[in-house]
Amino acid sequence: MPKACVICQKSAIPGNKYKRRGQIKRTGGAGSKIVGKSLRRFLPNLQRIKINLKGTVQRAYVCTSCISAGKIVKA
């Protein structure tokens, strides 16, 4: 089972990493060009904390946005 938030099921999503070449226009160059693309993963900020889940205390992965929003009860 992949690491995901137990509240909102937020998990890793795919994306691209770009390799750029050339000086950017705002610093006097001709413009930056993309010369390479490779896949990467954007990972959520998950914390492993003790929470009360359905009346039982257990350790679970919860994202920081759910923790700060108050969607969980810490044990």
C-alpha cells in the first residue's frame, strides 16, 4: 500500500523535471530553452503521528494540511 494521507488520500502525483539552457531574457539573454524533460514525483508532506481513528489510537500518515485544518484528533 503506498504512502497516503488517511484523511484525504493525498499521495504522490507524477510531474516533469525540466533541464534549461541559456540566459533568461530579464537578465539580458536571448531566452531560456528547454533541452530535456524527465519524469519525477511530487510527494505530499506526510507526518506519521498518533491519532484517534474510529475510537482507537493508532499511528497513521496524515498530511500537514489536514493537521493544520483540524480534521484529526491527536492521541
